[in-house]
Amino acid sequence: MAYRVRPCRSLDELGKAASAIGHYFGWVPTGEEVERFSQVLPVERMHAAFDGKEIVGGAGVFPFEMTIPGGPVSCAGVTVVGVLPTHRRRGLLSRMMRAQIDDIHERGEPFAALWASEPTIYGRFGYGHASLTHEIRLPRIWAALRAGTPARSGQVRLVESDEAQKVLPRLYDRVRKETPGFLSRSKAWWELRRLRDDPSRRPPGSGPLNRAVFEIDGRPAGYALYRIAQSEEDGHWKRNLRVVEALGVDTRATLEIWRFLLEVDWTDDIQAFLLPTDHSLMHLVARVDRLDLRVGTGLWVRPVDVGATLSARRYRSDSRITFEIRDSFCTWNEGAWTLADGVAKRSSRRPDLRLDVQALGAAYLGGFSFAELSRAGLVEEASRGGLARADALFRSDRAPWCPEIF
């Protein structure tokens, strides 16, 4: 029987398509969960793979903005991609990715981004690994700030969900506008994906979601979302403070919200995930060697329209650079592109750099330099000084940071 791939047309189809990846995580969405999901992922943005009348795979897109160096830009947030184990190795993933990329292109979204459950999958579809994340686990007995840290200022309040819904989005947006990798959050996104605290969906052993707001002179300037998880080990109870998200609008607010988290009593250690590689916490604590620092993969970026993707970004100078792009999956991107005065156009100039579209995606947010990628054999310098000129253009003061997995 022939397989078909098309956008979903109903909530029922949306739920069944999402269940394909849910199969591997023990998740079968209820009707209520599907309805909520459709508030952040429109039905028509989920592609389903059909075997006859049966849905056997799905690939979805969250339509949001993602901040790049220069400001927020429309982005396709690829998510819930999966094929049932009964239909693996039949080309269905490739067909869904083909349909999805074509749809993104037709909608005029310049690039796509995702978090990869299996990083080896997405390179062949043109996604480049664009950022790294840090994870820390700091024993409470070592959770002191460095000597010379400014004296405590402001105050921290625990707030209820209703107040958090009003205050946190404003603070988040102030940070979002200047931090590459941050995504826009609608009211529904905040309610359903960030502040919702269904006891049945809490991580094992975790308590309720706590919402803390840091204020200076009565004005909110930072916040933290965290849980305290409890477990028994060798007859003793151990409590971990797990930071879900902690942000400050400036250096002072960031310091104070982390001071609060590090000083919560009756905890054995503090855990935080998805931190950027340049997070100031590394310079705030007295014993950075006690952070148990681990590195993980972050965002993957796929330029869907190379010209539009390059033209959307801000650059450090008006220098000119010409890329020769290879892109077998989106052939409309192949060829030479000259970037000059912040605008990318088709070109007949000799290239300065030769690279696959994956390498362009890897460098796009500023998380990796072209020189790094060249040393890994992913970029070829075609003219003398090409790498240095490209890196001077693409340099970013901030490491990419997406504080949540979508």
C-alpha cells in the first residue's frame, strides 16, 4: 500500500501524529492534552504519515520568533518528529521532512530550528549544530558566592501562578530581545508549557513548581522557576533544588536571583540545565570546580532560504564575503551568495568560503566560528583571509541560549 504525507486536518489526526514520537516516551496524549497542544501548534502545522487510513508518523512545527544577532525573526520550531517502530526504514521520515521543509519555505519562514533527541538524524536534512548547553550540579555546602561579591540588594518574593503570568513574560521579553536563541512565547505558551503545574506531569519525586520574583525598589527585575525534588538514599532523605529557569534583566538581577537559589535551606544540591556556555554563574560562585559542569547539545539550525536567513541577521561590519553553498536537500539554496552591507544576494563572484548549508546553520547564531568549523573539515577557505573576514562579520557578544526544549 502506498504511503502518503500531508498536513493534519483535525484534532484527532493531530493527536495520532504526535503519538508517533510519544510511543518512545510512554506518552499517549488525551483529548484534553491534544486540544491544549493545538493552542501552541496549529493543526495544519503537523504533517502526518499515513499507511492507508492509519497514521504512523508525525512531524510538527511551532510557529514562533527566535532571536538572532540583531533581533527576533520568524522561525519554524520543529518538534514531535517520529515514526512508529512498525514503519521504520521505509523512507517516511525523509518524506515528512521533505513536506515540512517545503511548507516552511512556502510560508516564508527563513530558517528552522530544533532540539535533537537523536543528533545523528538531522544533518542529512541540512540542520547544523548551532549551540552547546551547560548543566551544573552544585553541592549546597559549596554553594557560596566568590569573595568580593556585592552586598545583597532588593528582595525576592514567592508568587502565585496568576501573578507570575502577569510579571514573568515582561521580564522574559526584555532578555529575549537581546539574547540569540530565545523564542517568543504567547500567552497560551506561558500558561500551558511554562507555568502549568499538573501534579500528574511532574518529574518523579518532584514537588510543585515554585515561582520567585526578584524586585528592586518594588520593581520586578528577575525571576526563577524551580522545584524541590526529594528521594531516599540509604535510609536518608536527599533534597535537590532543580532550576527550571532563572533570568535577570541585568547583571545585578542575575546575581540576586542566583544568590537566592544558592541559599535555599534544607537542600543538598542545586541542579540547573540548559544554561548558555557564557553564563555569569561560572564567575559568581567561589568554587567553580564544584559545579560538576557538563556539556550538552543545544539548538540545531537549518537555513531554509539562505538569502533571507543571511539578510535577517546583524553583522559587525560592512565587509563583503561570498559563500559557495552546497545544499542537496533544498537545491534552491545551492550556489554562490555574496553578503554585503547586511544583504545577501545571488552572486557570480569567486567564493571566499565553501561549505554545506549545515555549517552555515552551525555558525548562524554565533555559537561556533567558521574557523572552528574549518578545523573540523566543515568549511573550506577558498580565498586568503576568508575565514577571518567571515568570523569578524558573524561575531556575537553572547553565546546562543534557548532556556527550554521545544
